[in-house]
Amino acid sequence: AQKITQTQPGMFVQEKEAVTLDCTYDTSDQSYGLFWYKQPSSGEMIFLIYQGSYDEQNATEGRYSLNFQKARKSANLVISASQLGDSAMYFCAMREYTGGFKTIFGAGTRLFVKA
Amino acid sequence: EAGVAQSPRYKIIEKRQSVAFWCNPISGHATLYWYQQILGQGPKLLIQFQNNGVVDDSQLPKDRFSAERLKGVDSTLKIQPAKLEDSAVYLCASSLVTGNTGELFFGEGSRLTVL
């Protein structure tokens, strides 16, 4: 069964607008972490934002915020004021303890920012 | 602070040949990961080390893939013999041992093409 589901293979957004990238996860652990990474066309994976399962406040990092809805097991990434440089693949990931902390990734969403 | 180093960046081989990839993690990072990323997919964890011990290798095709982490620092991932479906980017990552809050730091990846 998929542990991390990203249902949007591709998304378009107009420059300066906000966009939400969806992520749902599945775990039986009570303690886990959720991450978003960005992968530009150059290939490097860049950490964007982290949310702990016990954090009551949604995480924010500059223009990135994580809309965490624990009961729904969703961890959507919101990018405000999109820039052309935001065009990239975005991966949702979960870190859970299964005999050792392990981080697994979703299939990703490709974001295209239009000028 | 130096990042995660990987080499080679690119490798083209014919099927049934062998190949090795090298990774040097960030100094002080006890956990090292090898991920396989096939074009258009999310990274798939192949093997995870904690110092020089294996934490998880459940998705490593052990009939052809092997990995070691000597002295708990750098690591080598080997494929022998290679198959066409091994064409992918092999990503090395490292993290501090801090439980769920440990984000992964990635290298630039080693792109393998098997002909």
C-alpha cells in the first residue's frame, strides 16, 4: 500500500499566485515527521519544510507553509507568491520508526510557474 | 560546511557490466542512505546505514546490489551485473541521528545509464 500519496502529477500556477500541492500519508505510528523537498531540473533535492506529528501549529518557512490535518492524514504544501524559480518537482516525505527511522517519498508533483 | 559528495556524476555501461558509486556524507552525520530514483518517480530507499551497521536493506536487490560503509564514514554502492532497469539516478543522503526531526541532506546524485 502507498504510504505517501501525491495525486497531482503536474500543476500550473501563475506567477505571484499561491498554489497548494497535495499530500496524504498512511502510518500507524503516533510519532512521525513530514517533510517537503524540492527537486529542480538540475537534480539536487532541497529540503523545504518539516512538520512533526505532535506539532500543534502548522509549519512555515518563508513562502512555504504546511497545512497539516492530522485526522485526515494530509500534509499539503502551500507556496505563496509563486516565482518562476519555483518550477520544479516537489516531493512529500514521511519519516517513521519501523525498526529504525526511515524516510519514504511520494511520487512527486511537477509544478510549472507561468509568467 | 561541505555537503554530501558523490561520484561519478554520470556513468554509462552495458548490461551485465558492473558499476560502483561512492558517497561521502556530511561530517558528523551518522546515518547514510542510498536511494534509487527512476525517471519520473520518487526516490526509493535501497539501504540505510547507522554508523557502519545496516538499519534497513529490505528493498535492495541483493542478488545484484551490494553496499558497504567502512568505518562509518563514506560508502560504496555496487551493481553487478547491471540490468537495463537499473538505469536511474542513485542519490546518497545523510542525516544526524535526531529522530523524526532529521531532514536529509542529499548529494547531487549519480546518473546511471545501462545500454
